[in-house]
Amino acid sequence: MDVRQLEVFLAMMEHSSVTRTAEKLYVSPGAVSLQLHNLAAELGTELFARSGRRIVPTTQAFRLAAHAREVIQRMKAIQHDFANVAAEDVRPFHLATGATTLIHRLGPPLRLLRHRFPKADIHVTVAPTEPIVAGVLEGRYDLGLISLPWQQQQEDLSIMPLFEEELLVLRPSHRPVVGSAVLSVRPSELASVPFLLYPKTSNMRMKIDRFFEELKINPPVVMEADDTEAIKGLVEAGFGYSILPQFALRGKGLHFQKLRVAGHRLVREQALVMPKAEYPRTLTMSIAEFLRASLRRPEGGTSQA
């Protein structure tokens, strides 16, 4: 008997399905069945029985589950005491973030992070907020950097607010724009102009659509893209207006003007998200605190304690 067998057994107790258990553990159904068969044979008892189309645990399975939970909890406690040291952690660490934040905010912090934790095997994945949250919940990412608000309440997540970033309206310009001035525009001036926006399924698009509702306008959306740089290039080419994060709009000689709607300020809040755990990985907590200290007072943004 080993810990992996007990983990498979407890997952089967939770899901009552070989297929669902295999999906959750990222193994084949055959591997799940083999582990359960070997465990039952070693204990000399039946753990699951069929009831019609359902697979139900036996009385002996419930008895074993109580012992298995205690064993796994104790094993985690031992691992936490002896192996969970951030500076010595060489296991793969997966960070997920949006492309805009990675390009415009995370360069210097990631360089410092690699010096701070030279033994850490850090991997970075670029994705929108929705896949990042899903990846954190499924255990594929140790830490994610997302945009708030996150609409779904998740008891399995810990969320650490970082900072606010203003979203500005972009208007095409025939001439290169010099300087970083932000002009003012009335809501009525945006009512009928074409917009290039993020896809409707994205967190950012929902925020922008609510902003339009507050302004009581419904401008036509002529194109959608999930890449900030692509949208910025299309605006410069004259295809329409857009609304993009402030940090993505730096540079000289760009062919767009930056606008702020008079009397209305649109911001998004950036946050770190990680799985809740009884014994959290120390490296995850250390990297989260490091990034929080590095990013909570970004240039041109609003400090978020």
C-alpha cells in the first residue's frame, strides 16, 4: 500500500466515477481501476460495488477513508516540515499572467525574482483571467495574476489585491502623437464610433460593457481580439476606437490619442490568486509577497495596500 493508492481511493470516494476520478488526477481510467484493484486485493476486501449504473462505496471503503485521510494529512505535515523551504525548493513552479501585465510590468520583477530564488524552476504561462483561475483551481498553476473583479465566488481561492490600473479610450490619429497627455471626451462623442474590443467572454470586456451602460451609450463593436497589442495596432491603422490598459499605451510616435471620459474613471484591479491549502507551498507564498511588494506601487498607477 502506498500514498498514491490512497489518493486515488479518496478521489474515487469523492467522485464515484472512474472516468471523473481519472480526469481529476490526470491519469487514464485504466490506471485508476488498477490502483483500486491492487489496494482492495492487498487489504483483502471489496471497496466499491456496482448498483445499477452507479459505483458505490462499501462499508469497508468508508472505514478505510477515515484512516486514509489521517495518513495523507500526516504525510503532508511531514513534507511541509522537512521539504517546504522556499530557498531550497527545486520543484517546477508555474506562474500564469496576462500578456499586457507580463510585457509592461513583470519584466524587472521577474529578473529580480530569479536572483532571489536561483534554485526555483519557474515557468510562465500567458493567458486571460478565466483560464488562469481554472488552472489554479485544477492545480496546473501555483500562482496567477488576474484582473478583478472575478465574478464567481471560489472558496478554494486566496486572492491578494495588488494595484489599480486605469483603462483609457484610444482614438486613431493621422499624425504621430507626441507626449503622454490624456484628453477629455464626452460620452456622446463615443456613442456611434466603431470600437475594437476584447471578446465578450473575457473579464475585461464585461467591465467595459458595464462602463458603456453607465455612460448610457451602445457603440458598435466592429472587431474583437484577445491580444492587446493587436488591438492597439488596429487602432493605429484607423479601424476604430478601443479601451485598453494604461500601461500598454506608453511609447513615442504612436498613431492614437489617449482619452478619458469626462466625469467617469474606468479602472481594473490586478490581483494575485493562489489555491487555498492547509499546508501552502512556502515558495508560492514567498513569490506572492515578493511580487506584491514589487507591483503594488506601479509608476502611473494607484497604490493598493
